Amino acid sequence: MRPETDVTENDLRHLLNEWDPLGVADDVQDEYDCMLVPLLQRLRGGADQTGICEFLRHELKDHFGLDPLGSRPDAMAARVVAWWAAAETADGTGCL
């Protein structure tokens, strides 16, 4: 794994833990790691905010058993897409 991939995964993990739809991130730092690779694959594949939101809604409902609306996946999708765009710009290559 490339070092920048580790940094990218850690940054995304931090975002997911700040969102913390289960309310457990203070105790379990890797609770949302199951979403890291699928999210990064979607982002690298050019997924837009709608695609990321759909993925998050699915995970909240089908994987975690939560009501997606209460966790605001739309707001989190916007945050993830904005973070990704900024990370790509900062990288300078457009390839994270």
C-alpha cells in the first residue's frame, strides 16, 4: 500500500468518526473502516455526491440497521466529496 493511501484512509476514517452515526467513535476508532475501501473506490471512480449519498444510506440502513434520515447521509456525502476534491487538488496529481 502506498504511504499516501494510508494518509487518505486515515483522513477518511477521521471524517467518518466525526460523523459517527452510531455514537461509538470515542470508544471504537475503526467502527466505520468497513466503508473506507468502498468509499475510496467510488471516489476514485468519479462518484458524485448523489452516488456517495446512496452508498451511505445503504450502509446505514442495511449494514448498521439505522434510519438513514436521522444520520443525514446527504450532509456527510457533501462533506466527503468536498474533502476528496480538496485532497486531489492538494496532491497535485489528481490521483489519490
